[in-house]
Amino acid sequence: MPPILQKPIDGVFKVLEIVMVACIALMLVMVFGNVMLRIFFNTGVDLSEELPRFAFVWMTFIGAIVGMRKHAHLGVDVITQLLPLAGKKLCWGISQAIMAVCCGYIVYGTWLQHDILQGNASPVAQISMIWVFGVSYLSGTMIGVMCLHNLYRLLTGQVQESELSDVQEEGMSEVDEIAAEVTHK
């Protein structure tokens, strides 16, 4: 990635992370406020059931974009760890290509549904449902571009061997420590 592009790209992802935090805050405030209203005043705000659901959809799709960039998605690498470097690269390239195709289908499917979603309004807020589910345009495009960029990097030899296994072994050190304690007793 050219250094001149890295700063704007980092800025875009920072904005996406801020939007995710805003979605969580909206869900927390709306749901907690509605629960308190129902408990103490036997009433509620109708919007507080609909908007958190929409925020959850946005948070999920935007989280997929951020997760793709940070290599934070779940994966299984039992088989690929046994392969030689060329096999790992082939499997990684195939997985990137499959994800790029799936992202293309997500964008295409959203485009096919665009007019229907635009014509449907949410029951309470009366906003067009394209504002809710149109986030799949963003996520499908951004993840697809990342996959295509990864394929380009693979074909030009810029991918390190450490990148070929996207599985993060978070928390495994604690499991190893517990296993060692159990075997020593």
C-alpha cells in the first residue's frame, strides 16, 4: 500500500469504528431507557425497539469490515498448517477469491432488492428500509476490495507466510498453562 494512501484508509477505518461505538451506545441507551420506562412508568418508547435493531444490523456489517482488516474473523487452520508454503498460498488465494465472489453476490443481491427496500418503510420510524439494509453495499464492496487487494498481493509475492493463517490463537497460552498444571499433578 502506498504510504500516501495509508493515512486516508486508516481514517476511514477509524470512522467505521466510531460508527460501531455509536451503534452500541444507541442500543444501550434506547434499550435501557425503555426498560426503565416500562418498569417504573408502565410505558415505553416505540422507537426504542426498532432503532436498536437497525443499529445492530449496521454494527454487524461494519464490524465485518473492520474484522476483515484486522484479521479477526474465526477460521480453522488445522489442514493448512500441515501444507507446504505453496499449498498454504494456494488455499489462502482460493479462500480470498471465494470471499470476493461472495461479496460480489452480496452487492448484486442488494442491488436487486434495492427498489423493494426503498419502497418499504419501517413500521415505527417510517424510514426507507434501504437505510437499514443498504449497509450491505458498503460491507460487500469494502470486504470485496480487501479480498481483491489480498489476491493482488499474493500474485505479486507481497504476502508473508504469517498472513496465510488468519487464525488468531487468542487465549491459548492460558489453556497451555492449565494443561501443563493438570499433567504435573
